[in-house]
Amino acid sequence: MGSRLRVNPDKLFEVFAEVAKPQQDGEEPFILQQYPPDYDDKDVLNNIAKFAFPCKSNTSQVDQFTFVLTDLESNYRFGYCRHGTGAQTCLCIVSCLPWFEVFYKMLNFLAEIINRTDNNDLMPFLKAAYGYQVPTPEEPVTIVAGQDMFNFTAPDPTLLPSIPASRNLTEYYNAVDTNNMMRVFASMLHERRIIVTSKKLSRITACIHASEALLYPMHWQHLFIPVLPAHLLDYVSAPMPYLIGIHTSLMERVQSNRMELGDAVIVDADKNEVHTEHEDLEALPEDVTEKVKNSMMESGDAISKAFLQALVRLIGGYRDALKFRPDAPITFDRDSFVQSRSSQSMQAFLENMLHLQIFQQFINGRLELLNSGEGFHDLFEIESIKYADRLGTQSKYKEWLSKQGRKLKAGGKDIITDWKERAAPMMSTAVQSVSFFSLLIGRHARLVGQSVAVTHPRIPHG
């Protein structure tokens, strides 16, 4: 559904590398050691060396950051990096898993091994970790190699980021105030060219990854470079939407060379400033922005929930735009989507949403899951149903479900009866509605047996 994560990776990580820092101008960083030793993807190895030291910096304290590489299938590889205090090398782990806390912890563990006076060989532990099967969500893991023991719990991808558990969200929240977080959010909903800058690499990439996560259930579909190395600096002149992180030292170079930034949105995470010539935040319906502001002072996952609720209010009405016809795949109707919200300001905003690639990918993903018979069940759907109940618009679904339940049979049983018998009795009303909705539409799709159809042209990738 627009996510750029690889499905079911078979390893905890793809490769580890220790990269030497350049000592003089003109020198390039290079890899001192790697695991597996026979890993031979030259493009990845070359990029590790360049992204490990994206700019000149003197590390006065430990700095951990994450770069992103894109594979041939447009899936993300995450490069988790650690600069030690005054260290001349960078430890880097490349993985397809977006497990920031786990791999930052693992990098600290590897640094402890290296800094020992004896028994400081990393390879036994790396071999044990490399061979470990990817655990299921919330599964406790212990990796043992000789005297070394590393523990972690596998993250649950269905949970929203929370403070302080999510390092990215915590650092973003500490660096940027509520109003500016909303300005960045609004800029992303308009698919702007966005630059985040700071003198700390950890702050840059945390802000980038956290702001992208707050788009859930949508995903950024354009150029995504959490930390931009010097050799790619020309990317800031790209005419398409992007989300890019740039170290302060390189940002000074961008401005002194008068590179074409045009109307790019500049987020200074050190000064808590957002520089933009757009009025994207003002374009958001007032009731949406007020709801977010009122929820941002709470702890835990309240921030993530606030932005999720904003998107529920904005695009949760997509469910009213799904069209079900006999012997035809489920489709999405643009006009019905705009009319799903009553206020003029909301409808004007939804008109613009129809032209965004992040929204196009979201709708195409939902339709694909429904028409394949797979269905879906996530927090966004649960919250959308709750909101629809409060608005009194859920009756449309209840009417349709009632009709379909009498039409479609499962082994001679009414579909509704069949589902109720199998549903867990402890599920909430909202969860039941989502599960039943997905199950029933999926059954409809399997009976039809046709591919996804969209009633509007898809916008080309930028």
C-alpha cells in the first residue's frame, strides 16, 4: 500500500562494515572490515563508505544516524551508523528492517566489544547475529557468541511510534515545536521540496524519519534522503518533491553557491524554525489543526495518534467513495470522496488530495488488497470507523453490509452469521467492523475474480 519496506526479509541485517574516516582533503572513506566477508554488492559497499561520513565533522560525542538506500525494486535498505567520541571510524549495519532502536543498541554493543583490551573481535558475534532468523513481533531475542550476549525485543510494526520508546519521534519532538511539526506535516501533504538541516546527523535523520512516519497510513513516495552526502549535493536543485536531510556545513555550501532551492521548505532543527513561502498549514481545515494542537501535550503515543486522527478526519471518508457493483471489481469514485466531508474548507482540501501521489498510492494499495480478497485490518481503519460512527455516516456501510450478507453465502451460511461465529468475542465493535468489512469485501472480490480498477488516471511517479 505504498510502503517501501521489503516484505518478509530473511535476515536481521544484510551487511556490517567498519568505515575509516578520511584524514585529509581529497581522501575518500574506505571500508576496513565487513561481514559477511564475501558480501560483494559493490554499489551497496560504495554507498556505505560515502554515507558513513556524509560531511566533515568533529564528533565530540556519540552520534547515531540512519541513511537510506533504494534497491532495484524501490524498497528501502536502512544504513544504521555510529560515530564514536573522537573515533576515526564509523560502524554501520545495513538492514531491510526499520528497527532503529534495535540496531542503534546493537551498534553500541559492537563498540563495547571493539573497545575491550582483549577478545575484541567482532566476527563471532556478527556471525551469530547474521544467522539469526528474523523474529516475530514482540518476540524476545537473545543472541549469544562466546562470552557476548545481546538481548532485544522485536518491534511490533502495528504500533504507533511513542515517546520515549521511539528515538526518532522523541528527538523530533524535542527539536521542533508543535506548530512547526504541523507546518512540516502540511508541507508533506502538499508534496513540497523539504530540507531538514542541523549540525547533528542524529537530529537530522530522526526528524526526517519521524516526520515521514507521521504520514501513516500514507507513505512518502518521492525522493527520500535522510542524510545527503556532499557528492549528491546537486539533488537539492531537483524539480520534483523531496524530503532531504543536510548537515549545517553542507547547507552553508548550498547557500553560498546559490544552488536553486526555489520554493523549498527549510526546516532548521537546531533553531526550531521553518522557512516557507507557502501557506500549507493555513490550507488545512481549522478543526483538524485545533484537534492536533490540543492532543500534542500528552505523552506516549499521543503525538502519533493526533496526526493519525487528523488523517482520519481528512481522508477517512475514502470508504464512502468505494463503489461495489455486481460482477465488477471494487472501484474508487473521486466525487464521492470529496462529498464525504460536508464543510467547504474540507472539500477544497480533498480536491487537492486527489492529485497527490501519496494519496494515489494509498488508494491503489487499499483497492489492491480488497480486490485480491486479502482485505486489511489496521489502526487507521479502526479509527475511521469510530469517527464515522460519531458523524452518523456509518449507516451507509451497515446498509450495504446487510444487503451483501444476505447475497453472499459461505458454505450455505449467511456471511454475517458465518463471520460472527468465527470472530473473537473480546474484539471491540470497531475492530469487528474493520475485520468484517475487509472479510466481506474480500469475499466479494474473490467471487468476482477480476483485477483492480480505478476510476481516475494514476499520476506518474515524480
